[in-house]
Amino acid sequence: MDEPVREFLFKKTRRAAECQAEHRGTVTAFFRRLLTPPDNIEPRFRRFFVVTNYGCIYAVLSHAVMAAAFVLGRAWALAAFNVFSTLLYVGAFVINRQGRHLATLLLFLFEVTGVTGMCVWYFGATPGFAQFLVLLALLTSFYPAKEKHLLPLVVAVLAGVFLAYHFFSRGHPAVLPLPPWMEDGLYVFSSLLFFALLVLAGFFYSGAATRAEAALAEEHARSEALLQNILPASIARRLKDNPGLVADRFAETSIVFADIVGFTPFSQRIRPEDLVGFLNQVVSRFDDLTAKHGMEKIKTIGDAYMVVAGLPEPRADHARAAAEMALDMQRSVGELSFDDGAALSMRIGIHSGPVVAGVIGKSKFIYDLWGDTVNTASRMESHCLPGRIQVTSGFRDLLGDDYLCEERGEVQIKGKGMMTTYFLEGRKGQARSET
């Protein structure tokens, strides 16, 4: 084959494929638009909108076929009625998209019962047209009526109409008897259409249920993640398994309070979004350290950060975990600075002892701690020097000889009186290597 001919055929083939793809895309977009609820459709009507539009598509196709069949059978009145029904269902698309859903349902009720009655009158029950009243009852169940008791009433009326048509056809001969081949053809056609619509309804229900279950699982996972960001995992499980008061006493815990030095004047000269971004950077670093050391974050109050070791799961090394957490916090903030270049420093206070922990509140609830241990740890932070970690003698005794603590001496602590406190410097081996 000559090269020009080959190139010509290639271009024609490619253009035909492109035209076919464009046509397919246009048809797909058209049907997607028909079946996609507009933005002005209320959420409770979206499923009814989709189902009725599917019904309109099949009704238009089936009535067009029926109109052609009746023309062949010279049943001009029925052919005209099916043409009218075809146009009626085209109009149903329009009123359904306009949000007039009750009018759409009434149109279906009027058309299906009317055409079924006419077919039963003309042909009797043999062609099987009365079975479409079952599909009409199924469609009615999709309508989200506020008066829920009306829907069973409508379904009951449709069942009564179905029985009336059946017994009427048994007692009255068909006005227009059909030849056997047409009667069989109409019966097969109506039965296959009825079967197809039932299968599509099943697929629709199955798809809707699958999507609903997937959305529910996604929302459940999201709510679980949010809940565990608010409460410790074990506490969250307790509340789900047995809703009620959560209150526990822990004999051995270590509490760390940290506060940024000079944050208040800094917050007054910075833009709100920069302030929140700065705090988020600091707190995110502390959250990572909390996870690293297996501690439990309790809350942030402004620029203050509170974390505890030894609950909700008790641990023997709670004091060491708190010490490592505080030292890492100091090192972490040493890598940051204010927007004017000033070094960032913190006051950190630590104390060990018993606490009561529990969940309080109905909205925006919180897992919190109470007791003298909490107050003392808070005082250690508020009476601390910038850039230092102040601890009580009880906490220092729990650390043992592995950490270097510098005695500060007696300090007047609000609400506690004179207390001998210490500055935590670091692990002894680490302190010697740094010197």
C-alpha cells in the first residue's frame, strides 16, 4: 500500500475514533446531568430525584417501543396514549429538576395507573401490565414525605387497584383481543422490563447502602481519631463501653508545666495568623516529644503546656520520663526564636505525687487532673527562672543519682510557703560530656 494512502486511512481511522469518543463522552455527560441532583435540591429529596429520573428514562424508552407496537397492531388510541405518556415523562424531567417532587410523584401515579387500567380494559390481564403497579409502590416508598403515615396508605391503595384490575379482567372479556404472537410479545416485554427495573432498584439500594456504609465507616474513623485527640485511648474506650463518670486516683505521677518567657508582649505586636502559626509550631514539637516519651498531654492554656507521666497507664519510671521530656523541651525551644531574632526561652516546673484524674463537662469535655501535686508543679513553673527547669526535692529524690540537680535553696512559693527547690541540669554523663 502506498504511503499517502496508508497515511490517509490512518488519519480517517483516528478521526473516526476521536468522533466516537467525543460522542460517547457527550452521551455520558448528558445522562450524568440528567441523574445528578441540582444544588437547589434538598438533601432528603436527592435519592427520590435520582430514582424518578431513572424511572423517567425507562418510561420514555418503554412507551416509545409500546407506541410503535400499537401502531403495528393498529391500536391507534393506545398508540396515541403512549406517545402522550412519552411526552409526559419528558416533562417529568423538567419538573423534577425544578424541585417539584410531589408533582413528579403524582404524575407517575396518574400515568401508571391510567395506562395500566387502559391496557387491562383493552387487552385483559394476560400481557402483564398490572405488575407495574408494584414498581409504582416501590417508587412511592422513596418519597421522603413528612407525613410518613400517608405512604403506606398510598401503597395500600395501589395494592387495591392491582387486585381490582385483576378481578375486573377475569370477569370482563378484552375489548381488543390481541393475536397470540403480540400477546406473548407484550407479556415477555413487560415481564423483562419489570425484571430489569427490579434488578436496577436492587443495584441502586445495594450501591446506596455500600456508599452509606463506607461514609459511616469513614465518619466513625474520623470521630475516633478526634476523640483520641481529646482523650487518652483507654479513657475513650471506657466512655464508649460504659458511659458515665470517669474518675481515678493515681498514687505515682510526675507533672510537667512549661511556659514561654516574654510571650505576652510578643503576642501584642504580631499578626493573629502569625501568632497562631508560631504557637502551633511550638506545641506541635512538644506533642511529638510527648509521644516519644510515652507521656500524656493534658492541655494547653495560652502558651502554657501541661503533660504528665504515670497515667492513665501507671509506670515506675514516671520521674525519669518527665525529666527527659523537660530537657528535650528546653533543647527544642533553643532552636526557635521570636520574629525579632530574640532567643526563645521557657520556664519549666516539675513535681511528683498523687493526683485524681477524670473527665468533666458535657460539651468540649476534657480529661483533667486535680490535687496538690498539680498545684505544686504549676508553682514550680511560675516561680522558676527563665531558661531553667525547677523541680521539688521529692522529684529530685525519685530521679536518684543519674541526673544532675543544682540546689537553688529555699524559695517562697505562693500558697506553699518556703520550699527547697532544685534546677534540673541534665543526665550526669551527658552533663560531664558537655563540660
